[in-house]
Amino acid sequence: MAWIQLVDPNDAEGKLKELYDRAAQTGGGNIGPMIRAGSLNPDALEGRMQIYRALMYGRVSSLSRVEREMIAVVTSVANKCHF
């Protein structure tokens, strides 16, 4: 259970609804907990989503997508984060 208030996708409006819809399109219909964790500040959430796309899909380095995903998994394990 979350320690912070989250906006349920059914209750989202305006910019947050647009961001949830975008996340659902790329997430196979799912709006993950990391997206919902940013629901109280849609502007910050949008920025975080842009950074994530740039890091994971952009040409920011010579790392392959697989290598980037492996780094993300190892970092999550090291931080004891199940996301």
C-alpha cells in the first residue's frame, strides 16, 4: 500500500488524465505505480516521463536498450525497490 495519496485513474482529469492515457498506451493498458506516484503533480510527472523516455530510448550513450534495462534492474534490486 502506498504511503502517499495517489489519484486513481478513474478519477484523473485534465493533464493528469492525458498522462495516464499516454502511460496506458505504452504500458499495455496498465498505469504502473511509478506513474501513479507522481499523480499529485502532473507537471513534474510529465518531466519525469520525458527524462525516462530520453534515457531508455534516446541516443544518450553507446549503451544498448538491453544494457540500460539491466542497469535499471540492478539499481532497483540494490535499492530494494520492486518497481
